[in-house]
Amino acid sequence: MQNQFTEIIQLIQSSRNKAISAVNTELINLYWKIGAFISIQVKQAHWGDNTINELATFIKSNHPEIKGFDRRGLYRMKQFYEIYSKSLIVSSLMTQLQTTENQNNKSIRTIILKLDLSNQKNCLLTKISWTHQLILISRCKTNEEREFYIRLAIKEKYSVRELERQITSGVYERSISNLQISPSLKQRHSEIANIFKDNYIFEFLDLKEPLKESDLQRALINQMKSFVLELGKEFLFVAEEYKLHVGNSDFYIDLLFYHRGLQCLIAFELKSDKFRPEYLGQLNFYLEALDRDVKKDNENPSIGLLLCKDKDNEVVEYALSRNLSPTLVAEYKMQLPNKHLLQKKLHELFKEM
């Protein structure tokens, strides 16, 4: 009976989630259309800036029960429309708008009806909340960056607070990185660079130098929720100091995870100093033991991530070039990166391309 009761609970939760999603879609659609209405009226010189103030006053005086439509809220809606109207996310809708605007006999209401987000299948803008949208409007510089975080927030189901942390830590800038991957891993998983980062930010640990590997390991365990947020929510924590018994000896993997998308075990080895080529031998040994004794038949071969305090990219490239084992080498930082410096490097990279 308990299994049947659980099924009922799942039905209730599923319906609630669909209802919440439907309400959010309609709310985002409403703000989009109001923003479009105001923007088009201002653009066509039918409205001045003071008209928006008058609208806010009118709503407050005549409909005090309607919240969120003060002067600031209305300007946010206008900004929301104007930002994304230049984005590929709604390109098909904007094509319809241009066609409609050329027909002078069309009313503003007709134009707005053409801009209904529900007309665009699986529109990304309706997949996150208005509060998420406000964060992206205020903190992101380009539509490319906003779309990146929208997709990431949808995939990882970020709360507003989690989304803010990812923007602050420069995930967008860090995603375009020089992640160093062994040749065999590149062949096996072409999408691997989209799952792992070149560097990880552990500012939430609040550890002081000099750092010991055991301190880093304990701190990551104690802050596992923040650690998984930095890794990505597809990572499932398995164990710390995971014991492997080979021959007459015991060996211990610092941290063991499982990745749902890759469907394999991920062995993390933590190093409190700079990358050394000999570190790969230890990690390769752990991967061999995992695949022989731990991996299930339906799972893919295990992957190893060597996480060092620092690394010389050329040294890592040499060390990995003939490495047949599925390994990656990344570095970690104990402080949040300088966002301006990251953006400058990103700009330089695009200029080179």
C-alpha cells in the first residue's frame, strides 16, 4: 500500500509543479507584453517618460490590489523587453513584429498579440522566474551571457541565490577555458569540456594558507552543498577516503562522485601544491582499480580529476599527451576571481578568434 500512496504523492507533486510552471509562464508573458507595449509607445513618440509615471500612479490609485506595477517595476518590464527583443531567443517573434509594424493600420494591441511568448515553442524566457530575470538584467553585460545563465539555471534548477553565486564566480567566463583533457577521454566523451571546468572556485571554504590536503578535503565535505553547486548538480557524492583493496594493500581516493549524465564514477584527487606529472600515475592506478572492482557492467569507464592548487599548462599538456587513461587536470582558487579581469581575457580571446 505504501508504494501506491507514494504514487499518489508523486501525482500531487507533479500537478503542483505544472501549476507553478504555468503561473510563471503567464506572469513572464504578461511582463513581456507590458514592456513591449510601453517600449513601442515611447519609440513611436506616443508616450513620454512622464507617461510611465502617470501609468504607475493610475494603477496604484484605481487598482491598489495590483502589486508590482510601480514606476520601477514598469521600467524593469520595458527593460526586459528591450534587452531580449535583440536576442536570438525571440528572433521569430521579432520577425513577426517587424512585418506587423510595417502595416500602419494595425493597432498597438494587435502588435502586442503578435508578441505573445506562448506563440514560441519552449521559449527560454518563461522557464525561469521573474526574480531570476531581474538578476540577469542587472548583472549580465551581453545577451550571450544572459542566455548562458538562463540555460544553466534551467539545467541545474538554480535558486536565485545559487544563480547569483555563479555569476559572481564568473562561471560564464570560466566556461570558455583551456581545460586539459587526456586524448582517450576526448575521444570517448566529446562533450566533456562542457561538464568540467579549467578552474574551480572554493571561496566558500574560508581556509587560510598554508593549506593541507586533509584540511581541503574536510572543508569540502563540510561544505558539500556549495561544492556540488560549483561542480554541477549532475554530480552525486559517493564517499570520502573511498577505500580500494588491491593485492595486500589498501588505497584511498580523496573524494568519489558519480555523474548522472556521463553514467560513470568520478575520482577526485586533491593536491595542495602545483601539478606534477607523477601525480597522474597515482590517479591512473585508482581508475584501474575502480573499473576492475567497483564499476558496474552498465556504467561507463571511470574518470579521474586531478585538482591542484596551480598548474603549468605546458607541463600538463606534455604529461597528458601519451596518457591513455581518462583523466583531466584542473586547478582551484580560494578566492572569487576578478570579474573585470575575466571579462577582459574573454574579450581578448574573442578578438583572437
